[in-house]
Amino acid sequence: MDFKSLFKKAVETGASDIHLHAGRTPVVRLHGRLVRVGDGPLATGELHAQITQMLPNHLKGQLSAEGAKGLDFSYTDSASGRFRCSAYYAVGQPGMTMRAIRGRI
């Protein structure tokens, strides 16, 4: 999955949230409705690698199925902007919810 394209498209269409969970198709919240996007379910390793790449240095290595209750952090993408993120493990699979932070109110 091309995560950067997903993030950019979500922001461009006005989605407020992006929901990612391994084994499921990505979902965005668009005008209050949950809408599936993408071609199919996310692979566990693919999503874990993306989350790890996005984590700030002080949180790297802390996300694991065995011990992490969840990690909250911000992420900035040059093409999409800023996001408030919550990464977690649920039912042994990685997941993440992202909220777009608008530059203008």
C-alpha cells in the first residue's frame, strides 16, 4: 500500500480521520461517515513497518503486541500535513488511527 498517497487523498477529500488495522481495508471518516478506501486488507508486516517509520525517535521500539497499551504522537508529512496519531495492538494485530490537523481554521 502507498501510505503517503492514502494520507494525501484523505486530506484532499476532507476526511477527518484515517483508520488502519492489519487484516482490514483502510477506512476514512468523511463527513461523519466511515468509507472504505484502498484495494484490500493491510498486511501485518506492512502496517507495522509504516507505523515504525512514522514514530518519533523517542518512541521507536516501544510498539509491540506484548506490552504497548498504545502510543500517541504527531506526524508531519510534507505532502499531506500534520496528523495526531494513536498506534496500538488489538487482537495481536497493529492498528493506528490518525486525525488530520488542519492548517487553517
